[in-house]
Amino acid sequence: MKLSNTQLAQLIAHARRDAPNETCGLIGGKDQRALKIYPLKNTHATPRVNFYADPLELLAAFRDIEANGWEHLAIYHSHCATEAYPSETDIARAYYPDAAHLIISLADPEQPRTRAFRISAGQVTEISVEVSAAQ
């Protein structure tokens, strides 16, 4: 997956803004290049350790991705106190096996860490995230 510096900064800012709760959102794009970040409201009853995207915001994001002829590249969320690796809950709730799962760790708030994974049938595979100066 390819992100610009600006997009990565957006993701980290969203995670910091929502902390200590987990943040969540979608990334739309084409040919593995992110074109738009969709920050979504986390409506989970225990948002410090779980995320559940607001259904209406999620639907609007999917519709916008489709209207632009893009792909649903990734689901992103944050881990405020743990590493950037899928939790057992993340693995169990990986409902979109074709999408990457990008996790922003704020375990060290001064040095956020971002990693991406494919999660399919309970199997976790790390994928590369390329960050460039321009879109």
C-alpha cells in the first residue's frame, strides 16, 4: 500500500485526536495507492479497546469509494497502548479479507508506529506500507 506523508500524518492525527479511544476509518484508492482517507466515528460500547465504525458513515464512505471508481484499500484503526499488530479480536472481526488492515500504535505517543496486514481465515500476513513525499 502506498501513502503520502500527508496521508500518514492524517491517520496519526486522527488516532491522537481520538485517544485514549481507538480510532477507525477507511482508505480508498486505486492500484494500491491511497487517494482518500475516510475518518469514521468509533461507536463501540468499549472504545478504548475495540472499534466499530458508525454504520451510516461507513456506508457513505463505501458509496463515495464506489462513485469514484476506486477500491476499498484498507480499514485502519489505532491501538493506544499496544503494538501495531492485530489483536485476537481484530483477527476474529476481519470481515473484509481483500482489504488491508492498517494499525496505528500510540503505545509510544511520540513515535507512533504504523503497520499493515492482510487477514484472511485467521491468518495474518504483514504487507509493506510505502510512504512518499507526494501523492
